[in-house]
Amino acid sequence: MSTNRYENISNLKTGRYDYKIKVRVIRFWKVITRTGEELKCFNVMLLDNKKTRIHAFIPTACADQHERKLRVGKVYNITNFTVQQYRAEEKYRCLRNDKQLIFSKDTKIEDTEDKANQIQQDAFDFYDHSELMALTKQTTYLADVVGIIKSNFKGINKLHNRLGKDQCQAKFTITDGKSNIKVTFWDRYAELFAKTMSETVETPLIIIIATCKVGLWNDEVDISNVRATKFYLNYNHHSVLHMRKMLKDEEFSKKIFEKTEWKMAELRKIGDIKNLGKEAIETQVLTHLRIQTVEETEMWYSNYCTTCKNKTHMLVDTEGSGKEFPLLLKELANKDYTMKLRIKELNILHKNEVYCATNICNGFKLEEVDTTYYNDEMSETATQATTSTYHLDGMSDIN
């Protein structure tokens, strides 16, 4: 093929090695093992002038050679690389592209200028908040999400997990004006997010979370970070500008930031709970009850880590595998309890009589707590735009 012609990323096919592409490096992340060891191999995300992105993996054998050359934000002419199809079992791919690039020692990377500004500084494939629940049922792809940070961030939480390891987390909520999505960043990423929040001036804060993991926790969508995740605060992107324009509408802004009164869960009889209306969806109620029987099922537990929320796999022998129904649960029968139930849409609209219990205690008791509390209100200021973008080196979950 002609050496003067650049191929579009969307036209790349496996089986050829004579392609020449002109691309901007928009992401970079290192490979780190599960034990925290940083490897030489790394990953980059590339963008062409047709707004098409592709992931490229740089193996250890040529990592030093190419890491010295590649810089995020710069444009390059790249030749002599392999176009490879993803394997079906490769999880958490950073893009919805069925191909990736593999560099080698023969790969040529040439600096070039983008005087005409033909290649954008970045690109995203956003999912609407209403689409995120469906993404919790798959492990193939990561997602890009944008939203308004709902309330003032309170800082990182320190915790000691069940493996004896100290961890920290940053928890907050984002909204698009129609629904709220919970976000949990972990460890170094949580610390970096907290530091960035303390340095960012303009409010309300609008965040883009790129290549994030969309999971499910307590029946709700929960976004978390992986190695390829990058967050942008108040980024100069049309999606952010659009949300900020929407915030100028008084009704929209009021809906997001007005003080919301939360009431203590009310004590209700089981019969009344079954007859609750739509206004009770996503509320919690207390009830006094006696557990008559405990249904014994083989899968009485869920294989999820209570710290990182990742699905786990049993690595024990068949004998004593942990599948036996525990005596402790059997002993719940024929006793009185106070239980807090979360009312879900399924319970109200579909008359599903299986409820999610979020707390339980022996006997008929009510906690002595305040009946109301308030969310913090965030006011909009007229300061100059501040752009912060951060990305942690780390292991690609697709390699």
C-alpha cells in the first residue's frame, strides 16, 4: 500500500502488517499484578481523525523502547504492528471494538504534528444512566459515564478488609437529573480522587468516568474503577458543557441540589407492606415478625467479595465445600425479630413478595435515632472553569 496513505482504525483487519495509521495517544496505563508488582508491559488507547478508538498492548519485550517515545496527548504515525482479534474469554475490554493492536520491536512510531487539529483531544462512548443496570449483567465491556456529583464529597473511608489488608474508598453519587448512580473508587484511586476534589474550584462538579466497571451492589448500580479507568473533573467537553447549560435551568438545578428530607423507616405490619403504593418504591420500612421457617437451598450465599465487590470462585475441595446449609441460619426459625426491608419496584408493580432485608435484630426493638437528616446542598458559583484529568497506572483487565 502507499506509504503516504493513512488507514482509518475502523478499516483495520487481521492478517495484514503493512498498515500506517495517524493517531493521538489519549490514555496510558501500566500493567500491575494482583500482588501490586508493576510490570514493564503497558497499554495505550489511540484515537484517529474519524473519532474511532482502539486499544494497543505493548509487551515487555519492547516496552522500554516504546515507552520512551509515547506520550499522552501527542500525535504519531505508527506502522508495523499486528491487528489481533480479542479472545472470547477476555473480560472488561476498554472499548467496544472487537480488535486490538499489538506492538513489537519492529513497530515504528514517528512523531508528527496535527496542525489542522484533525484529531480530537479525547473521545467517549457514553451510556445513559438508564442503560447501566443492563451492563451489570455482563463482564465483557467497561463503560464511559458522565454525571453531576450530587453532594459534597466527605473524604475517603479507611477500612480493614477480611483478608487483613488496609484499604480506603471514596464514595459519592452522580446524577443526570433523572436517576442517581453510586460510585466507589478504591485505594490509590480513592486517594487521588480526594486530592483532586480538594483542588477543584468550580461547582457544581461534573465528572466524566471513562472505562469504568459497572457492577451491582445491594440491588443497585455501583460504578468502580479498574486499571484502565480515568476520571475528568469539569472537563472541556461538549457533554460537560451541555450539563452545565442544563444546570442554568432553575427547575433542573433545584431538582438536583435542593435539600431532601429523609425520614426514619416507619414501623408497619406485613399486611400493610404488601399494599404499599408507588410512592414507597426505594423507601425502607421496619416490621416486627416471627420467622416461621427457613428455606434450605444449596446456593444460600453469593460469591462476591464484600470489599471489592468482584465475583469470586470457590477454591476448596468437594468435601466441606461450604455449600452445606449452615446451622446458624436454620436456628433463625421460631424466633421474633425486628427487620428493616427495602421496598423495590418489583414488590410494588409486580407484587413480588420477596423483599430485600437490609438489617435485622433479635426481638421487637426500635433504635432511638433522629427522625430526619438533610443532604448537603451544593451551590453553583460563577468561577472560571477548572479542568482536572487523572489516570492511574495499572493492569489492563483485558490482558
